[in-house]
Amino acid sequence: MIFELMPYRACFPILKVFYSAAANGNHNKDFKKEDLVLTKAEVNEGNTVKKTKSSSSRIELCDKKAKLSYTY
């Protein structure tokens, strides 16, 4: 797939969603993977997690990390 070659951060989670949707359709409803059509998939920025580290000079260092939310 084209998502395997793209250098964006959201490509790997979307690829996992594609494979998961195909496996669910094949297992639960006996659909063929070739017949499935995915109309929309997007990855949005989710909650931001703040982590603080204390240092020797009593200054707290903040590290912000954004999580991804998936919609399909």
C-alpha cells in the first residue's frame, strides 16, 4: 500500500486501521478483502499528555506528547 512508503507519523496507525477493518470484515461477516471499500479514514490529534521532571535547581521540565485519535 502507499501508506507503507509515506514518511508521515499518521500513516502507520491508518495502515493498522485498514488491516484491522479488513480482518474484522473477513472474520465477522465473511466478506472478501478484495471487495471491501473504505470510504474515510482520518487521524486527529488527541489529548496532550504533560510529563514533568524535577531537576536539581528546582525547575520543572515539561515534556508534552500528543496522542493520536483514530476515526474510520
